[in-house]
Amino acid sequence: MKDLFASIYENLIYNQQYDLVFQHLYDSGGYVKLGLIFLIVPLLCWLAFYFLWRFPYGKWWHWLIWLFVAFFIVSGLTYGIANTEIFASNNTALNNAISDSSTGYDNFVSTLPFTYLLINGLLSILVGFVYSLIMKQFSKIQIHLPF
Amino acid sequence: MARKLYIFGIGGTGSRVLKALTMLFASGVKLGNDFDTVIPIIIDPDTSNGDLNRTKDILRLYQEIRNQIEQPDDFYSQEIKTINELSNNTQVVNPDYFQFKLKGTDSNTFNQYIGFDSLYEEVKEKDDKSFVRLLYSEKNLKSNLDVGFKGNPNMGSIVLNQFTNSDDFIKFGQTFNDGDAIFIINSIFGGTGAAGFPLLLKNLRGNDKLPKHAKIKDAPIAGITYLPYFSLTKQDEINAESFEEKAKIALDYYNRTIITQNQINTLYFIGNRGNTNHEEYAVGGQEQKNKAHFLELAGAMAILDFCKNINSLTNTTQIKEFGIENDTQNISFSDLNIENAKLLSGPLTKFKVYTEYLNKGLNKSLGVSRWTKSNIKLISNNKQSLLDKNYFNSAEYKTQVKAFNNYFDEWIKEMKENKPVFCPFEDITADNILEIVKGNIPKGNKNFQPIDVQNCLFTENVSIRSYEKKHTMLIKMFGKSTEKVLSQKNLIIR
């Protein structure tokens, strides 16, 4: 699972120059946490949407709102976790690199939580759409959403 | 063993009780004791009578709707057929066959009908004429028969005596089988019903020319006789002040010839003394369209009572009367005895919620809720609804379901406007439909949403789906969803 999630994130934003932070996220299980967020949060959101929400007048924009709700929850959690993993880690080497402004780490890692936020947010939309197509097959009330 | 119940509705009251019974059947009431088919037979010379034609139209719609439901198990579950359908084994709906034809009443006056005009004024026949004049007034003799007997049973007894020779009556005899039963509805204070009841009973028990007479003469027969229960807005040819006197005389006659002779198994009496409701005066024809009355609903319950107790009948005539628990002029379910309240509360409330939904709730869900959508993408056909916009715009929906529902709502409304008032329901809007039962306000959501939720849950239910019979899904779905919601909210008396 570690490798799977690492390959997703590192394919998108890996930078050899700042390997320390990516290695840290790999070793500390940060990738797994981030990956589970974009998988599990939309799963729970869409389960609630398709199986718990007993509102028979649902329209496509209700579905869209739900998509954004999942996006924002995933984004918020991702930002928080990425921040903690990077800036509150016990990894001395990483901490030293970040505190040494000549390494450029501080500038690079400061953008990482937001980058992961965007990646996870977009992934949550993609995954949520797939969940929707699967779950609507079994839903009794929201079977007609998104279309 | 499948049994049939033949119901003879005589005169305007007969038609109105049959209407009430049809409304109960539509709401899901069943006869029980294996009575799977009901054959209503209306006997009324007044072919243009408003009550008669309204009832025939209601029966037609009932049949048309029921024919489009696959194995109805709640609403419309009781089968209704005409004699013609039974004898010809056809499913063609023709409401004219609900009415027995009386020959010679269409354009004749009474004096033409009995041949009075053809008698000469010579000595010998003059005596005959004088004798007829003794029995019938000039007004009687000049009366047109196509508007009935205008409250004159002495005329009715002559004209109605011929209907037992009709083809319809012979077909009735031919279709009669072991286990079948007969119920007769009449009023005692008018013309057609008061005269027709003893005549019909006499023929059923004693006319050996009737096919299957041996079976018919020993068959269970019951009747309901209406004592005066309404008055008229003016006194003219029909004088409402004479209703009570006529009722007393006819009762005495019934007592001597029917009750003490044990000619009938059960005779139900119903009336409303000191009634204050006044119907628009009409001697007959299209103008005679009385408002529905609670006592007609009670009469329909007498038919259910008869079928329920059919296995415990004795050879001695049993007399039954109808009563309510509370002496009130404003009757609701809680004023009825518990057995009647249980019988009516569930079916009527469910059907009322269903008609109200289609009137006031459908706009919100049509094309939005999944139970009204048939074009959902990436979903198999067996999960698509059959009740889409096309269905609700179809001629069958508008001219059958909608038309019948309008009659039902009109029937409920008329009982509310009559005296005593029967009004178990509150006026509701789309926001408070579940406050519909008088004196019972449920907790939680009171709008149509719980009904729509249940409809969505039932959409994929195989037992309510049929591609061939168009109304199956609508009728069966609402039977189930209203049952579920009203039970959850404790709105049905159990």
C-alpha cells in the first residue's frame, strides 16, 4: 500500500533535490495516511449520500454539492495531515534541512501541504465519481444521481 | 370455493349504496369468506337518473382500472363483473350491463303501459277503468315512466313485476352457482325501491321458471331497507312529509310477507330519524343526483357484515340495525364502534392519502424522484420506474385513474356536506398531509416526503411491476407505501 500511494504522489510531484521529505513521507506512513484520506472520506460521504440520505427529491446539483463537501473534507484533512507529517516530524535530518534556509527545503516544503491538498482534492472528485457510478446501482432513493 | 355475491340495487338509494361499496372496494376492502366476485345489478326505470349514471360510470372506471392491474392485492382487489361478462365470459367493459333493462318504460306514460288508454268507455270496460282509477290517481296515470315512479310504489309494483321475465334476469339465473349469495338494497320511503324489494324477493324464492331455481330459492339472501334519511327542499309530486307514513305502511307489509314468513336470512334496517338534511328536489332524471350520505356507507358495511357472517345464518329472519357509538351530528372514525372503525379507518385513509398525493404531491416528485424516472443512465431496465411523465400524461391515467379519484374525493366531500356529517379527514395542504386524520397529529415529518421515500423503496419490487397492465405499479405501489407510512405514524385504527 505504501508503494502504491507513494507512486501516485511521487509521479506527480517528486523532486530528486528534496528527496529527504519524500523519503520521510514514505517511511513514516504519511503517504498511506494521505492515500486513505482520499479513498475513505469520499467512500463514507458517498455511502451516506446513496444509502443514508432519505431525501426523494435529490437533483444533480445536490450530487455536485456532495462532491464539493467531500472535496473540502478531504482537502482539510489532507492539509492538516501533510502539515503535521512534514513540520512536526521526529525526523532530525528533515527538520535540520527545513531550518537551514540555504538548502531551499523551507521554501519547497511550505508549498507541499497545499499541493497535497490539491492532489487529494482532485483525487477525491475522481474517486467519488467512480464510487457514485458503483453505489447508484445499489441505491434505492438516489439511484438517479448524478444522472 | 370461489363464490359470487349478486347485489341488487333498487332505485336511487340502491345506486348510491353501490357507489359507496365500490369506493370501499377501491380502497382495498374485501368481502372475505371466499366471495371473490361481486355482480352489481341496478334496477331503475329512470335511465337518465343522475345517481344511477354516476354509479354506472364509477363501476365502469373501477373495472377499467382493475383490468389494468396485475393481481391486485390491496386497492381494487375485489373483482366486480356484470352479468354479461359472466354469462359471455368476456372482459369487455360496458357499464350498461350493470343495469337491468325494463321494457316499455322509456317513452310510455303509466296509462299507456298498463293499457288503460286502450280500454273503451263502454259499459263493460268502463268498470275496469273505474277500478283502475280507484287504485291510481290521474297524476299516476299520466306519469312518464322514464323518470321512475316518483315515490309511488303502487305504480312500481306493476312495472317492476315484468323485469323477472327479462333476458338479464334469465342470465342471472344461469350464472348462479352453489355458494353464491344475494343482497338486495332498497329504500322503503320512495317508489322504485319500496315496490321492487318484495317483488324481487318473491321471484327469487318462488319463481320456478328462473334457471337454477332450486339453487336460488335456498340461497342465502339478505337485504338492507332504508328508512327515511333525507328530506327534500320542496314538496310537490314527491312529498317528503309522506316518507315516514309510507315507510310505516311498507314496514307493516314487509313484516307480514317477508319477516314472519322467513323469506330472507338477514334484513338490515337503517335510517336517520329527525334528519335535517334536505336534498334538491327532483322527481328523477339527470337532476336527481343526491349528495352522498354516511348512511349509504353504513349500508355498504351491511353487505360486508352479511358476507362475514354468511356461515352462521339461520333459517329464521334475523333483523339487524346500524348504530354508532357517540350521539353526534359530526361523525369521524372514533365515533364508530371499534369494529366499524377498524374496517374503514385503514382503507379510507390510505386511499384518501393516495388521491391527495396525486392531486397535491405529484408536482414535486414528477421527473425528480427516482420512482417517477424511467431514463436513469447506467441502470438496468428492471430498476427503472414505469411511472414516468409519459404515464402521468397518458389518456389511461387521466380518463381512468384521475377520473375515479375525482369521484372518490367528491364522495368524501359530499358526505362531509351532508347531515349527519361524516368527516374523518381534515383539509390538508402538501405540507401537512399526515395531519389528515381528524384528532390524530403524528410526530415528525408531515408532508409527502415519507410517501415518496417509500415509493422509491418499492420501485424495484418485482410484485408491483407489470409492463402489460398499465396501472399495476401505481396502484400497488401506493397501496404499500400508504400502508407503511400510515402504520408507522399510527394513523390507522388497528
